[in-house]
Amino acid sequence: MMSLALRTPEAFDPAPPNPAPEAPRLLVAEPCLGLEEKAALAEVIDGGWITMGERVRAFERAFADAHETEDAVAVSSCTAGLHLIMHALGLGPGDEVLVPSLTFVATANCVLYVGATPVFVDIASSDLPLMSLEDAEAKCTARTRAVILVHFAGYLVDPEPWRAFAAKHGLVLIEDAAHAAGLPGAGTLGAAAAFSFYGNKNMTTAEGGMVVARDPALREAVRQARGHGLTTGTFQRLNSRTPTYDVTMLGFNYRMDEMRAAVGLVQLSHLPEWNETRRALTRLYRSLLRAECPEVSLPFEDGRPSVHHIMPVLLPASADRQAVIDALAERGIQTTIHYPPAHRLSFYRAHQSGITLPATEAFAARELTLPLHPRMNQHDVRRVVTALREALVA
Ligand SMILES: *Cc1c(COP(=O)(O)O)cnc(C)c1O
């Protein structure tokens, strides 16, 4: 799913047992990469400067513009970006950070990277699988310093109640915006946000991420820590007379390279149209599912701002989810689960035992993610809904 590799070339499979007359495989996510990205990569290779140069800077500027923020810092992944944010904020041992459990494990891991403690918070409900304000309130202690919000599935977390919550408790508001590239408002809720360009996200550089931060000082601390805390980058040194540098803080190698930035610039230019396709496909999914699979419930209300990163549905409690997954897979339709709750993963269970988050657990037990990406069309959506309907009656 994530690789740029082509589908099994016939050269490796000269005589397939079944010439496969059925429809092609539908994946949960697929990157949209083509001639423009190839040309952009070729230009970098021909140009000779392959990392942290003008394209990385242009990508940062373009991404910041698209998200109506002042500036941005390109990094090697969203995880790296979140780590840099924790680091630049000076969070560490003794500090607690509220995080959802219904998320990718990176949201919690970045807190542990700096020695702070992630505190898992439940979702509001199965209809609104975003962090619960009420539970966040209950999990707040004298040690709580920050909260990391996730725009799960691409749906915007309500900015105002969370700003009020953060202000009331003196917390730093951070966004894990991995699902939210191109979402108006994402990246501007609080102090800082990290976006992901992993292969299954709304836009991709294969691996990559972007940090936005309101306070220029925080942003520049992230920028400097991205490259080992050096006071100048290689590119700046090329263009200046002082070939030396100083290191004024502990940093990391979380840089982005020119090849990824070149791909990112192309991808960013298509993001609005791709997000629009996701919206149309989601709308069709929701109306077909309501008509044909009324026993399946659909999280989120219709009007919530979203970039429709994934298509989560809740199977009826009585359904055998694995049987549904298998039935769809037999018809060439991949499905996944978002997410196994982080607090239930072995590592976190060993780390913090005895946590229960009833709404998160109930949601995760029934959730199924259907294919959704801009290379799909309405026939693909119909095919998935028909297959799901038939799997549920089987
Ligand atoms: C993908 C994802 C990440 C990690 O992004 P990387 O760029 O792979 O580090 C973090 N949080 C969420 C919610 C994600 O979906």
C-alpha cells in the first residue's frame, strides 16, 4: 500500500493460476503519484542539491500559505514533528500530557520520548469519536501541561471549547494533524501542530511531515532542533562566507530532503481537488450505507468540517467483524481498523495497567475502515457497499 512499487508485474508471474477476471483490488488508501512527481524528482537529481535547500523552503512556505499560518518547518515525519514540539516546549519527566487512545501510537509515543507521561483520554461517544472534554477535565491533574488533539479521520476538533479548556487549566494545546492536511482551521487551534505525509495520508512524500507553530520562537526552536541544534544549515553555509557553525541546543536529525519536498510541492498543489473527491466519495458512501446497510452506524454528523482522511463505519454489535473483513477481502476489498486503542497495546499495558476507556473500547470493537482515496470513483463505492451489505446478511 505504501510503496511506490507497481502492482505485481507479469514478469514475476508469467502464468497466474487464475487470469483474474474480477474487479481490481480496492485498497483502504493509495498514494496518487504520477508523471508530475517523476518530473519533479528528475529535476532534483539533475540539479545536484539533494537535501535541505530551496525546495524544502518553498514547500514550507507553500504549506504554511495553504494552512493560513505564518510559516512551517518541514521534517522527516509527523512523529519527528511531534517529538520536536514536545522537546521545544521543554516538556519532560513529571509532566503529564493528555492524549487520545483512539489514535496511531505515535501520538502517545512522542510524549514518552521526552520522558513525560501520556495520559489517555476517552472519546466523546461513538457518534463523535474525538477527545471527550469531560474526560479530559477528569484526567487533569496539577502535573498536566499539555493536550494533544487528533482530528480523527480528518474531522476537525471543535476549536473553541478546547481553547477555553486549555486556557482554564494553563495547558499548551497541540494538534496531531496527521489526518488533516488541507483542513481549514487545522494547525491553528493552539501552540503547534504536526502533519504527516506518510504514504497513506491525504498527501504524501512517502515519509515526511510538517510542523506549524504560532509563536516564532517555538517555531525556530523546532527548526533548529530538526538539524542537531546547529545555528546554520548546510545550504546557508554554502551561500555565506562563514563556513562554521555553533550548536546551542540538543537536536536531532529530523530533516527533510529536496526529493521529498519536490514531491510534496506537487502533491500540495493537488490537495484541494483530492480532498474534494474524498468529500464526494464520503457523501456517496454515507447515503448508500444509510439506504442499504441501515444497521451500520456512521460516526460524525454530516456537516462537521473534514478532509475525509478515512471512512470509518461501525458494524452492528452482533456482527462478526473478522468474517466481514474476510468476505470483503475475498472480493478484493481491503479494510482495516482505526485503531486498536493505544492504551490496550501490550507496550502501553505494561507501562500503565488498569486503564479503561469505555467509549474508545466500544468504538474500536466495532469499527471498520472502508477504502477511501481519490483514485476511487462512485462505482468503487457502490461495489464496497454492496459487498458490505452481502457480508452482513451472510
Ligand atoms: C500517520 C499518523 C502519525 C504518524 O505519522 P508519521 O508521518 O508516519 O510519523 C501520527 N498520528 C496519527 C494520528 C497518524 O495517523
